Amino acid sequence: MRHWTRRDALTGTIGAAMVGTLAGPRAAHAQNVSDDPVAAFSALLTLYVSEHADSINRVNYAGWKANASDMGRLNGVVTGLERMAPSRMARAEAIAYWANLYNAITLQVVLSRYPVASIRDIRSEGVMLDPQAFLGPWRSKRVTVERRRLSLDDIEHQTLRPLARDARVHYSVNCASIGCPNIQRTAWRAETLEQDLDRAARAYVNHPRAVTVLADGTLRVSSIYEWFKEDFGGNDLGVIAHLRRYAEPALTQQLRAATRISSNAYDWALNTTP
């Protein structure tokens, strides 16, 4: 794992400590989901997620929804992940587990209602007296893991972020939107988590939807850095330091004299294949 609905869903401040570190398409049809839901999820992502010329990964929701077998496989992935015990996992394995579960549920939710223009068109259900329920699907309790009934907000804010205590975790969850960090074309795995989080951070930071240096030298950044500023150092300088850490040389040069963020933006359009 959005917009200000996510920000309001926080249950506490995680703090500046989070700035620290941390097969082919046909496989989707051959994979036995119950044997390895993570491998099955990877196969589905490889089949339906593609990188486009604008460096934004997009999902072929129409093709996926039209394939009843692969819709069933995604449901099987979520069910298989529900049956696992993340409390018994090492930290890196647990981070990968929760990120995969979050992303699989998000895809499941969007596909269940597709076509939609934005994930924010999907309201939370089964939630009483919560105005945030009208602003997206993140409040609905959707899965049960180790006897805990969880929503997407629960997974991201009460579980994944406190577990990781690493700002890069924001690049691991995808909210099915253009403004979000890319959904990856394979599932997250503990064995490559550090390298993959670094790669995801660099891909996002060096894209204009993450940061643009304006004519007056100030920055327009993704709203993620505003909603979760405490995870990125707690102030503008902390966010800028994070951006510099993952910037490529051209962006590094632009950021050299930057000291202030003047605005933020986020594109909620669905990350669907054009």
C-alpha cells in the first residue's frame, strides 16, 4: 500500500525511523494455486501486467475479467495467502507476504467492479458511520489472516508499515492508480526484497509523477510524500533527502538546491491498459 483517506486511517505515528533501509505467461494456466499461491500470483502478474512507454505499469483488466479461469486463480491466490501464518515468518518474508496480499486483494476488488474509471468509484461496504467508506474500498473487511478480519487499511497501516519501519514499503503496495508506484510484474519475495524495493524506489522517484522541479526551484511531489511525510523524515527536507537517495544523476542535479516542496498531486485514474 490511498489519497487523504489513507492518511486519516493511520492509527499512530511511525516516525522518521522509517527512512532507513530494509516464467512465462502460460505458467498462469499450469500453476496449481494451492501448492504455491505466491508463484501463482507471479504468473498472473506476468500475464496481465505490462510496462508501457511512459514507464507506468498497467493492468489488462478487461482481458483478465474475460478469463473466468484466471479470475478463479486470483481468488485462489487470496484464499491461499489467507491460510498462511505470517506471524511465523522472518521479517523480509512477512513484508513480502503482506505486500502480495494487499496487491492481490486490490486487483480482486477492481476486477469485481470493472469497468470503473478509478478505484475511488468503489465504496467500502459493511462499514457503519464511517464517512471514509464513501471515498474508496479500503475500509471493508475482506480477508481473515490468523483469525484477524482485515481491511486493506488494516493491512497497510496497522500491519505492513509498522512491521517494515522502512519508507520503501510505500513502493511495494499498489492502489490501482496511475499516480501510485508501479504494480510489479512478479510477486514480492523475501529472497530479493531488498534489491526489489530499491529498484521500485528508483523507478518511482525518477518519474515525473513522483517529483517535478518547478521553474522557481520548488518541488511538486506525489501526494504520497505529503500523506506519509512522517515516514519520509517528517518535513520537506526529509522528503527531499529521500528523493536524493534514489535519484538518478539528472534528477540529483536538479534537486541539489531544492529546499522546499510547494505542492503535491496524485492521479487517481485507473492503471488500466489503454
